[in-house]
Amino acid sequence: MLILKNLEGVYHFNTEDLLKAKLKAIPDSILSHDDKKARLKILRENLNKMSNQGKSEYYISELLEAKVKQVEG
């Protein structure tokens, strides 16, 4: 889930929506409605724990943009 959460900014998808769809695709013969509901609750709790805590020290987009502007202008 951590990897999906990190990749959602790069590939422009929503991790929660993707995992919800996968969970809903499981047949009721394998997971009951109540079981799916419980797993969805756990999913939301875990995703809330992984909120982005600001920029990484390795985030260089702003530096690259400044360098491009410097070269162009």
C-alpha cells in the first residue's frame, strides 16, 4: 500500500479508489458483504495513517524548474 500511495502522484491515480475496486471485484462467495465492509474500514484507516508529511529531501522538481528558467532566461 505504501508503494501505491507513493506512485499515485506520479501516475495520477487514487490509491483508495483502486483498492476499493479490487475489493468489490472479489465475489461474495469468497468474501461476504460484511467482510468487505470491515476490510474497507481497515483500508481507510491504514490510508489515513499514511498521509504525506511534506516534501522529501530528494524532491528536486523545484530545483530543476529554477535551473530551466535560468538557462532559458
